[in-house]
Amino acid sequence: MAVLVLGGAGYIGSHTVDRLVENGYDVVVVDNLVTGHVDAINKKARFYEGDVRDKEFLSGVFDKEDIEGVIHFAAFSVVPESMEKPLKYFDNNTGGMITLLEVMHDHDVKKIVFSSTAATYGEPKQIPIKETDPQVPTNPYGESKLAMEKIMHWSDMAYGIKFVALRYFNVAGAKPDGTIGEDHNPETHLVPIILQVAAGERKELTIFGDDYDTKDGTNVRDYVHVVDLADAHILALEYLKKGNDSQAFNLGSSTGFSNKEILEAAREATGKPIPAKMGPRRAGDPSTLIASSEKAREILGWDPQFDDVREIIKTAWNWKVGHPNGYNDKKGN
Ligand code: UDP
């Protein structure tokens, strides 16, 4: 029996494929390579290039492979882009989920682990954020993912397809051996942008706003190492294999770091000065996002190994130094 990973060539997907292979699972990857990288996929996984919305293609994969469960990462995830192109997000993300569940239903596959997001909560009502808090997204990306959670819920009611929705907070880092890592184009996330400055690819970091109601005025976020996040997917799959009910879990460290603190941590981790300036707020940024991840720890037995943000950044820096041009740079492979 195999685990099907949709979006397994992406940042979090490729780390999850790698951890599944390391843990002895038989892994099948589907990815359309629009944002993913073929070189990110562990060579022991069987790879099918295609789109999750292509029902014929996806059915073919389910016909050929003996799929016991699905882990679904395939989605667009750039918040500002989603504000400008909402239909692109609803088509690919939400539409893709409908096709996937149809094909799963046709093939009697009853387990799905889904990459959801803290963006489904919108502006938090309380800190730390609990799974039972209201979900009121402030952008189409979060809305597309919330719709996907709801579609899974009704597919569970009707067809008995059980799901785990993992609501990620901020993910960073890379596999500690530096063989796989984060490579987005364009890059929009704080840690990889800081490391581009450290590497001399960008002149300086612009911090988006220092007039928030936080400890130093900059946004506060909750960072998790990508390998710890990957391991949560494997625990979620095992949870479903035991016959448990559908659930949603927050995945965060329960600790908040301000953007200024992340910059300082990166200066320490890299030994580089990393010039930075203050800029205006970025539209749609909540002031503070910190997860309560007690539920994942208690029910899934999730035990993140990286609790120091400097160590997380060091692993990202290790990947960056080995692959200055990401997957286009074959030197480090
Ligand atoms: N950020 C920043 N400068 C940048 C990129 C990001 O100040 O060049 C800030 C952003 O405003 C937010 C934090 O870094 O407060 C994390 O942003 P990111 O896009 O990495 O993740 P998000 O929290 O939006 O999921």
C-alpha cells in the first residue's frame, strides 16, 4: 500500500515525502511542477507529473497505484497574489480538492491529511489561537483553504472520507543535511528573504511595519521547523489509520517571535550584518499569530524537535549556502 502525496515537489511536501521514505513508507508523488521542483522529490518515491484538477490523469494514478491514504499539499499559497487573483486560488485550491475527493470516493480511499493554514482564522480573537476559535479569513488564500476544510467535512458526512486538517503557522528551515530546502520564485517569506540579504542577493530587508501593538512594534509570528511539520503529517496519517475521527490541529511552537527578533536571530545564525530598514505595513498582516498546539501534542503525540529559532534559521542557511540558486544550482546536489 502506498501513500499519495499531492504537491510532493513543493517546500513542505518534499520534506514530508523525504520523512515518509525515511520511515519506510511506499510513496507516490503527484505534482504539476508549476511551483514545485522535480529535484526536491526523494528518488525512492514514484513521481507522476500532472494536475490535481485533471480528473482523468488523477484517476489513472489511483488505478495504477494501491493508495491507502492521501496527503494533500498541492495549492497556491501567496497571500498578496490571492488578493489580486482570487479566482486562480478558488479554481486551483478549492476546485482541486473537489476533483481529488471525487477520485478518492470513486476508488474507495478514505483517508486524507490536508495542509490547512492559520490564515483560515483571519484576525485572531484570542492568543494563543485554539482550533475551536472562529475562522474568518481576511484573504482569498485563507478562504480557499477554509472552503477545502468544509468540503472535506461534508465528504466525511456523506462518503465517510476521514480527514485531518493541519493548520500551519509559520514554517521555516530545511532538512539539516542541506539537500532539500525552500525555493520559491518570487520569494515572499521573511526567513528566506533575510537569508537572501545575508547572501548578498538583496541589498536589505524591509520590515513591514513597526507600529503594531506588540513588544517591539513589529508583527509576531510562531515558527515551526519544516521537518517537525513534515512529521506531524505522518502522525496524522497514522491517527487516521487507527480509525479515528476527522479533526483539525494547529501546528505551531506556541512561542511568538517578532520580525525584529527573527532578524537578530538570523544575524546570530549567519554571522552576517544583514542590513534592514523599516517600511510601511503590508496589507492583510494580523498583528500577532501564535498557535495553541496542545491538541496536536496530546492527541497526535507531536513532539517538535526544534525549539530554538536560531537553530531553525541555521538549517535554512545551510541549504542556502549549498544552493545559492535553489534547485537551479546543481553544485550542491
Ligand atoms: N515580512 C517583512 N518583510 C518581508 C517579508 C515579510 O517584514 O520582506 C514580515 C511580514 O509582514 C510578517 C512576517 O514577516 O509580519 C512573516 O511574513 P511571511 O510572509 O513570512 O509569513 P506570513 O506570516 O504572512 O504567513
